[in-house]
Amino acid sequence: MAGHNERAAALPVRDNDAFSLEDAPCPDAGPGIRLRGVERAPAGGPAAPQPVPGPAPCRGRRHPNHRSKGKARQTVRAVECRGTEAVVTEVPDPTPAPDEVVVEVDACGLCGSDVHTLQNGHAADGQILGHEFSGRIAGVGRDVTGWREGQPVAASPLGSCGKCRICARGLAFRCEAAPNIGITRQGAYAQYVAVPARQLAALPPELPVEIGSHAEPFSVALQAVKLAQVGPGDPVLVYGVGPIGLYAIMGLRLAGAGPIVAAGRSAGRRAAAAAVGAEVVLDTREKPVAQYVAETGVKFAAVLECSAAAGAFAEAMAVTEPGGTVVEVALTPEEVPVPLFGMLSEGLPLVGSCAFSDETYRTAVDHLANGQAPVEKLVSERVSLDDTPDALIRLRTPGTLVRIIARPWN
């Protein structure tokens, strides 16, 4: 997850109030899907990525491995971290705490933060990553009400008490009372995962369950858009066209902002930026953003810095109009000197955007449920659980890849 904290150990989950968008009836599992990637761009320039067709919603049956009436296998399959490697193995079948449910994972997005966590050996041995997921409820804790087996859900990975001053500020990811799924507790690169009921959001029956796996990264982007405080007619720069930058373009379209300028290096991801709503797409190796601004004479009402590229933050400040907002979204190890005179004289608010609030997550699920964001255009591949370790390695140098979705039951 972009912007997540890295708390060390899983903490006990406290009782929380559940939230949901609606109490949706249960859909059933989709048919098998084909695994393939986007087409490579032709030599003449990047072509729009071809989304991999997703599973159509289906009716009338549960997944053949669906757990019923408390009967559970002793072990399930999952992807565990072992140093800098990930391996598919058998792990204990999760059981829900009194205030939790167990979710049968339908889809889990492979996040860049997982890629780097594994690459750098930052995960504990035995940790199961995966925090961008959706599925169906397979078991319900004794104190949980309002949820039922088979119900399709998306799940926020962010644990919180919902009561402290930090939670009241909308910074659930910084709450010390509860761990975060796939980060400081076991995640969703697995067939099943335990989830506190308060972190669930219901999905409507007509929506393919996989769409719910986009809610988490979309929420990260929507939080940044909210902090940018832009609206109709505001020119905005999205610096960096990785997945979060691409979701941010969708969020800016929903906010009515524009023109939206996207800047990045990857040909495939620049093509995706155009496909999801950017009016101008720059290859920063050929035309730096500062050059574009000099040629057009137009600075930006807001810049969302989603690249973590060296020098990007300083350039973002230089191309923001007086009173505009610079939102730093990407985690970067760069220690950036802040030009205080320019910040003060231009009246530039500098904002850090990390993760999202519960409210933003509900908004993201609502947009997805209503078909207001073309998230399916970002999916380059769908992989099985067995192929997830290799996919995490391939995403270190993504090339034309945009999003890869793990489907544990393939």
C-alpha cells in the first residue's frame, strides 16, 4: 500500500463498529479466467493497454471450496515471505475472532509496496502480504451481526479503534490499537484471511467481486485528490503514472478537475494514463514538466507527486501556481531541501498524503459499485497463487505491466 506505516508486530484487535455501504445478497463464484498480459507497445509509440477480460458475475452456486456451517480445512494455501523470496505453502486455516469474519479471497492486487518489502527483505519470515482484496464471507465470529456467509465484500486493510484522537483525524493507519492486514498481520495472498468486521464494505450482487480489490489503491488516490482541494477547471499534474497515479487520474476526473496532465517514463503506463482520462501525457525523458509549463505558460492548481523520483518534489513546487497545493503521495528516501522562500512567497500548502480514512474507503467502494471508475483498464494480468511469487519479482521492473491481480482459486 502506498503510504503505509510499518508497525512491527501484530496487536490484538479491539471491538469496533462495522460499517458497510449496503447489506448486499450473496453472488456466487465466477467461471475460470484466462491469464494473459497487455500487448507490448509498437515501435511508433505507446498503445493503450488492452485490459484482460474479467470474470462475469454469476449466480446460483458457491465456490466448490466454500466453507460451510463451521466446517473448515486444517490448512489452506498462501504465499509466505522467506527473506527476499516468496513461497507458496500450506498455513493454518484462519478462524475468526469474536468480532471478525473469515473472507474467502476472490482477488488480491499486487501492490508496489509488497514488491519492495519483499525485495528489501523487510517482511518477517512467515508473513503473508496482500492488502488490496475482495471476496466472500466464509465464516462469521460469534459477536458479528449484519454479515452472513457467502456475502461479497471488499475489505479495508487498516485496523483502528475508531475512538482515539488519531482515528478521529482520519489517520486509521497510525492507530496503535490494531494491526493492518497484509502489513502487520497476515494478509490476502491466500485462499482465506481473517478480517475485523468493522473493516468490511458490502459489494452489490451484480458487481464482479474482483472489482472490490481495487477499492484499497483507489482509496489511497482519492485521499490525495481530497487533500489537493481541486475542482472544475483546475489544471492538475499527476507526476508518476504507476497504479496510484493512474487511480488518482480517475479520482480527479470524478472531481471535475482538468486539464489533467500525467507525467511518467513507462510507455505502457503512460498509455494507461491516457486511457483513464489524462488529457496530456508527458514522457519526462523527452520533455520535462518544467519545459511543458514554460511552453504553455500554465502552472498547476495542484501537483500530486506519485513517483518518488529524485528531484520530483522540487520540480512539483516549481510548477505549482500561487496558492496551489503540492501533495506528496509517494514514499521516497530522498531528503529534500524545502525552498522556504518560494513556499512562503507563493503561498503553497505542502501536504503529505498517506493511506486513507474509513470515509474515503467507503467513497471508493461506492464509486466502484456505481461503475464510475474504469479500473478494469488497469489490469494487465491475472495470476494464480502459484504464479504470485514470480509476479512479485516481475513487478520490480514492470515494463508494460500496470496491475496484476492474484486469483487464489485459479
